Amino acid sequence: MSNQIIPALPKTSSILDLWREKNDRLVRQAKLTGDSRPSLRRQQLAQDTLEGFKELLITLQGLPAAVPALPLELTVTCNYIILRASLAQGFTEDLTQDVQRGLERVLETQNQLEPKLQQRLPELWHSVLSASSLLPELLPALHCLASLQAILWMSTDHLGDLALLLQTLHGSQTETSEDLLLLLKSWNPPAEKAAAPLIIQDAESLRDVLLTAFACRQGLQELITGSLPHALSNLHEAASGLCPPSVLVQVYTALGTCLRKMGNPQRALLYLTAALKVGVTCALPLLEASRIYRQLGDTVAELESLELLVEALSATHSPIHSSTLKLLIEVELLLPQPGPASPLRCGTQSQAKHLLASRCLQTGRAEDAAEHYLDLLAMLLGDSEPGFPPPTSSTGPCIPELCLEAAAALIQAGRAPDALTVCEELLSRTSSLLPKMSLWENARKRTKELSYCPIWVSATHLLQGQAWSQLKAQKEALSEFSQCLELLFRALPEDKEQGAGSNCEQKCRPDVVLKHLQVAALLSRGLEWAASNQDTKALSDFLLSVQICPGNRDGSFYLLQTLKRLERKNEAAAFWQKAQTQPAQEETTWSLPLYLETCLSWIHPPNCEALLEEFGTSLLESCDL
């Protein structure tokens, strides 16, 4: 009777089986959460899963290391690292400690831990993998842990340690190959057995992430350094790998950049079209397309690309997030943020707007340029306090320089009153930065950016003079040109290299800018004198301009023209002969600010060289030298 009423006892499982079931349940929970749309509840569930792995790992590591439990323990370690890095979207130093603790547990089973404590992590890996040859059941979990170690080393640029690890995984005791790409491609992690504990991301998947990320990183670096054939090969490798859409856009764009630099713009456009079809973001390929169209001389297409770029950046104020909660280690985590020299840096909306405005100004579309500059200034200045907010980027122009470019565009577009308004706003903001007296001396004591304030103030007066000249207000124009020159002739920049790397006046050396500003102001004032038939005063300004900048063709032309008008033909002929021995001065290393280039273009006489030759021929024929 007693046997009939006692129920059958359930089949008991070992504690190891229970721990494995918990691991598998947590893995399924992580994958289910990762396939769902991001939400606070899903984030909390993922955090709870992470805590579950942590608790299980602490339990396993609290027992003496034993070979039967190590595959599960190492698998839980991998799951914990993968999930933690995914949720943090990055790698921290303590993840390396988790890897190291797993290695030490392997050595504990072989009674090898104590002598190995002083070893560096690469040597520790060598010892573990050597010991594991006696423990084949550990190899799948160890390869997964090794793939995580490889990811951690790649993320911190420990590429030498990574190469040694891969050589050891291959069983190579000699450094027969140091090609990381080749080592990654030939690495075949052992497959997990069907009865093995579940893992969030297996070694083969992590290997593919490493392979794609390294090919992408290497290709981008070679693109920056100019090793274009190698860059092309590595980028092709990355494009054929485990590339998520956001990375694929970057790789296709980089391939377009590479092909453009190799002189194959048509193939480059095909890759950019492919990047746009991916549909994640269009800013990068649009910026590169504008560069290609500029190279091809297709200004209309270039400006259309820039306009679309501005729209694209205005619609993406924050990074585009995936529609699902990614709980895997993906290629993006191993790609560094693009630096200033990276072809994958597309900048901000204001930087794109400035590029569009400046290209319109450079290509003669003054009306469009003026409107774009006014929109840009309204965007940047807004309700800011008097003075200037900091530049939007270390690679972008300063706001005072933007104001000067805007004023130049407005003058070019025939909108002199608006240009005067912009100049007055600029002067009102810069006046608080520098005292009235000892302008340059005080500027030297300030920061490098403020050392440009005297140049900005001088250039503002120069543009105001041009605006008044356009309005036929000769008295005001002469006053502004004179005020500009008064400031400029007090300027004695101490360091010729100063400012070469500053945020403002990119690639513009202060002494070069100063000299050309002086020439522009002298020629502008000289032309005003000449327009009012005061040729003697005009002659003085033209003569001083060629003394400041010998070989300047514009100054030489106006000087000869004035001497001829004053019937001082012998002086004109002597000057012309002397000028033939002086080559035209070119500033090939240092560019000029766009506002100054624009101003100098107004002064430049059409067909200057031909007219100079014509002057010389007629002067020599009419003079007895």
C-alpha cells in the first residue's frame, strides 16, 4: 500500500546541468531582447540579463577550477563580456581582467597558476593554449575567449599582441606571417558541439567582425597616408565582409574617395550611388560626390550635392539609432571616431552650409552665396551674447571670418548696404575683444585666436571701403581705406609661423595675410584717388603697393597706367624694364582667406598681363632711353 501512495521522485539533475540551463535561459532572453525595438523596459531586461550572467559567473568562479566545469565557466565569461560591451557600446579595462581571470582558471586546473602570475597577458595566452592541447574539450570556449581578447587588443591598437595571439592560435611557433588580415582570414575556430552551452555570439561570428573591422581600419588609414592601391584592396575586403548598413555606407564612401584620388571619378560615383541606396545616411556620400563633381568641373552638380548635404545634416541632429536593441559586438564598436583627416568626417550642418556658401562665392554665384552666408550667420549668431561664441569645430572657420566672407559676398552681389550692416555688426563684436590703444601689442598678449583680431578689424574697414565705393560715396570709402591702412601699418607680427595651425585663417600665415591686406587697401584707395582725378595721390599709393609686394602685377599695372597718364613716360619705361626682371610673386605654400581673395579679384584688371606687355611696347617706342 505504501508503495502505491508514494509518488515517483523526479529525475534529479546535477548542479552543473542547472547552471548550464540558467546560462542557456539567459542567452535566449538576451537574444529575444535584442530582436526587439529599444525601450526602457527592454533596456532594463537586458540589464537584468547581464546581472544574471554576473551572478552565475561569480558562483562558478567561487568553486575550485575543474575541467568538467570550465567549458561552461568560459562560455559564461564570454556571454558576460559580449553583453556588457554591447550595452556600453564600448570596451573598458576591466573586461581585460575578466579575460585574464578566465585564463588563470584554466591554469589552475593544470597546477600552473603560481609560476604564471608574473607573465604578461600575451605570454599567459601562450601558456593557456599550450596547456589546452591536452584539454581539447576546452578549445571551442577558449577560441571564443581569444576572439574577445583580439577585439579588446584591436580596440586599443595593441596590434603586435594581437598578431602573436593569432600565430599561437594557428599553432605557429615562428613569426612566419605578421599580416593580420591574412592571419584573421586563415583562422578557423573549432565548431561548438551540439550539447555545448549556448553563447550569444560564437567565435566564428566574432572572427568575422574582427576581419571586417581590421580591413576597414587598415583601408582608411592607408587612404589617409596615400597608399591608395592597398587602401582599395582592404576596403574591398571590408565591403565583402560582415558589414552592417552604417559601416557599408562608410566603406562605399571611402572606396569612392580612393578611386577619386586615383583618377577614376566615374567608378567612384558608382560606389557613392551604392552608398546612397543603402539608405542609412546620405551625408557622407553626398559630401564626397560634391568633391568628385568639383574635380570633374561640374559646378551645378557640385552645388546640388552640397545643398542636399545641408538638408541631410539638418534632418539628422542626432545619430541614427537602429530599430532594434543590438546585443552583439558589431563592427562599429571597433571603428574609431573619424579624425580631422578622415574621409569619413562630414562635419556639422553649419560647416556644410559654409562649404556651400563659399563654393557659390568662388564660382561666381554671388546672389546665392550672399543668401547662404546670411542664413549661416543667423544660425550661428542667433541670440548669442556680444562677442563671439567659440568656433563650431576646430577645423571650421571662425565666425569673424564668416562675417568677412558674408560681407564680400554681399558686395559681390551688389548689396552694399547689407554688407555695411554685417561689417558694423562685426566691429561692434570685435571692439570688446581689443582695446582702442596699443591694438597689436595687446593682441600679442592674448590667445592665438585673438591675435587675429587686428587683421579682422583691418579687413572689415577694407570691405566697408569697398561697399561705400560701390555706393559712389567716395569720401566714406577713402576714410575706411585710410583707417584700414593705419591699423595695418602698425602691425608687426612677431612670429611668421604663428597661426599656421590655428582654428582661424586656415593655412594662412599672418605676415602673408597682412602684406596682401596692405596691398589691397593701397590699390583700393589709389583707385578712388584716380577716379577723382587726383593722380599724384593715386601714384603714391600704387608705388607703395609695389614696394611692399615686388612683382605684384596689379600694382605694377596701375602704377604704369598712372605714370603714363601723368606723362612721366621715362619713369614708366624704367619701371617697366625693372619689373621684367622680377618674377610675379606667388604664395604657393600659404593660401589667403576667401574674403581677401574676393577683394583682390575686384581690384585685378582684366587681361592684366596682356595690357602690361602692350604698355611696355608703347612706352619703349615713345621714349628715348
